[in-house]
Amino acid sequence: MRIAIDGRFWGLVNTGIGRYLVNLVKWLAVLDTKNQYWLFLNKEGWRDFNLPNERWHKVRLDVPHYSIREQFVLPITLSRVRPDILHVPHFNVPIFWPGRMVVTIHDLLWHEWRGGNATTLSPFIYWFKYLGFKVVFAAAVSKAKKILVPSNWVKNELVRRFATADGKVEVTYEGVDEGLITGSGVKIDVLKKYGLRRERYLLYVGNIYPHKNLETLLEAMKGVDKALGLVVVCGRDLFQERLKEMVRLAGLERRVKWLGFVEDRDLAKLYKGAVAFVFPSLSEGFGLPGLEAMATGVPVIAARATSLPEVLGESVVYFSGRDSEDLRKKIEQVVRDVKLRRRLAEEGKRWVKRYSWRRMAEETLRVYEKAG
């Protein structure tokens, strides 16, 4: 088959979807010796991606995501490539392309979180784009031959909301990058590199959108040991000013450190150096940072919300998502109890072994064969 993949989210700087794409392509190049692949990339992806073998080709496509333009340019590009299957790793499918599609839907965030607090756009532009989202998302579900999702929670919610999804949805759990598991080094070099003054810190990795619930984490931080810092790793700066204002109002400027994007070799060290990883998110399709923390032997404190109990299991300490006092108690419990931290670290490392990017790619390849 001729398989096209929309890779415009390529790269770890694009957080979850970017990491998903990098690992999918990496393992497809190893596992699939029959099919031909065309990977659509923007300027940055084109520069970074090296063709793994003669069965892979790359196509330059500098078209913004979620734009009206992509709805016209992508079908034209596809008509030139003439793929048997198009894999879109997000919901933004080309609604005017009549060919066979496999779509990955990572979460249902836009359905659960909407309105002024969920955007930095003006109300008119936001609601115009939200209307476009509803049209494109419905088209993605109805037109797709197969829909890939990262958890049973997403599958059940998707089928509940869209009858046209029934019978199409396949769960393909994601994995943890080997570099994060094997990353080593003395944490002091990372502390110096990023100007971290506190050796005892909690770690948060992820976007800072409103559903990530950082307000609750900041409120809980006010009540814990003042010697404990919070390090925030986020590859995107959207909502950064809002976060900084929340930190200021909480009086935590000296205790919260914003690092922006961090490469995996340093991220592994940041994980390993943390007292605990805090995952307060109220909506996750999979919850990859929690697994990354577990893989590096770091205790995890997470909100009992959406897919997190399914994916993280019982090897973490849960708190009630919007209850900052409950989170404060759980942080203090984990920080003070050395035996608990050791047990969580050991159980977490065992639990995370059930997830594999290679297995995800194998399952995805079988879905391509079914869809073709």
C-alpha cells in the first residue's frame, strides 16, 4: 500500500502528538518491510526528519493546523501522492478528500473544555474556530475507516457522543521513550544548567492549559513545606503569562521555576531528581508524563480523573481533582514517607513495562491493513 501520514506535528516540542508521531514513524520504519510511506512535514519537521530507508518519502507542507487553508491544500497534495490510506494523527482531517482515512483521536478536550477560559483568542474568533472544530471533528469520526484512541476511556466517551464511531474504534496504548528510562547523570548538573536553587522539588511536565488544573497545584503549594519548590516543564508558552500571574497572586515567585521546553536527556534527570511528580490534570486521553515519571522511578501524585486511573493503575497516589487541601495532604504524605516513595517507585517501574511504542506501532500497522 501507499500510506500517507500527516506529520506536521512532528517533534517533541509539539508535546504529546509530536512524541506520538516520532515513535510511530520510528517503529513503522523498523517493522514494515512491504508498504511505501509519504510523510507530510512543515519546515521544522522537514529539516529534522531523516529518511530511514528507501520506502519512506517526505513531502514539504507548510500549512497551519486548524486553518481553512489546510482544507484546500491538503487534498491537492494528496491527489498528487495518491495514497491508499491517509493517517491523520489528530482530528483535523481534510474533509473534502474522498479517500480512505485512519484518524487518531487523542482526547475529547474540545468537547469538555470550552469558552473564554480555554483560549487566548478574542470571543468572536474563538467561537468561529469552535464551530469549525465541531464540523471537522464530526467529519473525522464519520469519514474515518478506523479510529485509533490511546485509552478505553476515550473510546467509551467517543462512542457515547458519536454513534458513527461505533465499531470503528481501536485502542492502541502508547509507550515511554527509552531515553527517558535510561537517562542518567548527577542531578546537580541539571540544577545548575537551569538555575534551580532548590534541590527538593516537585515536578510538573505538560501544557498549562486550564484543564491541566495548575491553580489547584499552586494553591496546595502554599500549604506545604516552604523548602519545597515546584519545577514546571512546558514546551509551549501559550497561557504562560496567565500562569505567571497565578504564581504571583499565590506568592510563590521564589518557589516556582518555569523551564519551557527541555530535551529528553535533561528531562530524564529532572524526573529522577524530583521528590515526586504531580499530575493534577482534570482531562487526559492517556497521561504520558505520569508514565514517564513512573519509568524513571519517581512517585506520582495524580488526580483521579478521566483516563488516569486506567493508564496509571494503583501504583500512584490519587487526590480529588479540584480539592487543593486533599492535594496538599497527599504531597506531604509522599514527601515525608520514605518507605511510601520507595514502594511507589518500585511498583511504578513494574507497571510501566506493560506499555510499548513498538507494540503501538504493530497495532497501528494492523489497523492500516484492515482499513486498506
